[in-house]
Amino acid sequence: MTAEIKTDIIIPVYRPGERFIRLLDMLSRQTRMPHGLVIINTEESLFPKEAEAALERFIRKSGDKMPGGLILRHIKKKDFDHAGTRNLGIRLSNAETFICMTDDAVPADECLIERLQAALMQKGPGGETIAEAYARQLPMPESSETESFTRSFNYPESSFIKTAADRERLGIKTYFASNVCCIYRRDIFDRLGGFSEPAVFNEDMVYAASVINSGYGIAYAADARVYHSHSYGAAEQLRRNFDLGMSQKLHAEIFSSLKSEGEGIRLVLASMKHLASAGKVPEIPGLIVDSGAKYLGYLLGKNYGKLSEKTVRRLSSNQAFLDKLYRSGQIS
């Protein structure tokens, strides 16, 4: 059944590097090739020759196995938006399903697309249609013990399906899904209005909430795997979580009744226990510092309305988004 599904892949890129080249190589080896590939690049002058060469190799390898071909669109940095840029790429696709990926998510094997398609064909426990299915994220080989444990905490080994019936049990994690690698049904995506834009961050969770609240299901496909992890410092953690907190405040209609803090505390405590048992006690002080930065950033983001524009701009990592909000008068 899944053999007949057309699936395009949508990837926003910015200064794509070695992981993007590896991503393309692994896509060319898939048991189910994508119908087409849409790349939305931020700033044409920052698209490296190595990435161009990798795309050319990908097209040569794909041949007639990818009838939709390649669409490469360049945009200005001022026009980038976490939701709007992805919506642009999706509008350039006519496939019935599509996979959103980031340019640093490397498929772990040749079965990624096949397994995501299969996950989308499932039904929820109450017969719910699965609107989206997200992949498991594995740590990069060079990741710290802390980062590796965080990946296993957020992306366990077993697959599952989430529906509205899970809100009381899972809380905010009911709405968790990740555009690092996630497949979507196009008809439902269009019906729900796509990703809500503009978005400072978190466009995937905002959409996932609309999926759950509209009576559909979300699948976590643990057998569809990508390598994806980062080693952020405390300052970068603070900025990312500021944007996270701000996005939740901007969508209070979704997140106000579901608290994130408890899940964060559970992760920190589990991480400390794991580091101690793994003989990685020297990593615990760094975990405490990073966790404090995350929590501080999140609290500041939730209270962005009490901060000056100058402070908000210093704390956020998405200036283009802020430009849109301040110009429109949505925040002042």
C-alpha cells in the first residue's frame, strides 16, 4: 500500500555543511526514493559549492527514480521564518505526503522513508487517522554522554501513537513532534491551515497541537531513525529556550493549560542519575549549568512582554521574526 504513496522531502537550509552532504547521500540510497526534493536556501551567496556539487550528485544518482525532480529556491535572511519558509517549500510540492527535515539530520539507514510512510498508514486506538509521524533522533558519535542520554530520553526505542486521550497522561508531550524529520499527510495539513506563521520557534509543536485537538493521531516511528544532535553552550541554550518560552506564550490558547517545567525537571533528574551510574560524574556540573540556562531562558521567554525590545532582541535567536512582530504591532 505504501509503495503507491508519493512523498516529497522539504528541507530549509542555511550554510549547509558536511551533514547536509551526508543527508543527500543517504537519501539517494533509500529503498523508497522521494518523489521530489524541495530545498529552500537562506541567502544564495551563502550556499556553498560543496552543497551544489552534492545536489548534482544526488540528482545523477536518483535519475528517473525521482520523477518530481529537484526544486531549489533561494530566499533572503530577512524573509526566513520557521513556519513560513516550510510552508513555502510545501506549496512547491504536489505530493500527497511530505517529509520535513533539517539540513543536519542524517538518515541512519536506507529505510527511513519507507518506515515513515508505514507509520503514517497506522490507525490510533480509537480508529484515529494518523496525520503525522516523526522519526527517532540518535546522537551523533561525537556527542557527550549528557546529550546522548537526552536523545534516548526524548526518543525511546519503542514506537507509539498519541491522541487526545493521552493529554492527561502525557501533558505537553502529547503535542511533541519534531520537524528534524517528520512525515505529514498533505490533505490534513491543508485542512488545518499548515504551520502557523510567523513563528519564532516550535512551529512543529503548534501544528501537532492542532492535529491532536482536531481528533487525529500522531505516530512516533522509532524504527525510522536519523542522526541528529548538538552540543550547545549555556548561552545558546538560554536563547533557544527563550524562543521556546516566547512561542508558548504567543500560543497561550494551546499551552497555557499544559506545563513544561515538570518534564524538564524529570529529564534533569534522570540525566544526573544516568551520569552517576555511567561514571560520568564530571559532566554533572555542566548539566546543572546548562539546565539552569534552559530554565532561565524559558522563564524569560514566557515573560517576554515584560521586557524591553532591546532585551528581547538580545535574548532571541530569530531577529527576522521579531522584526515582523514589532512592525505588525503584535508586540510593542
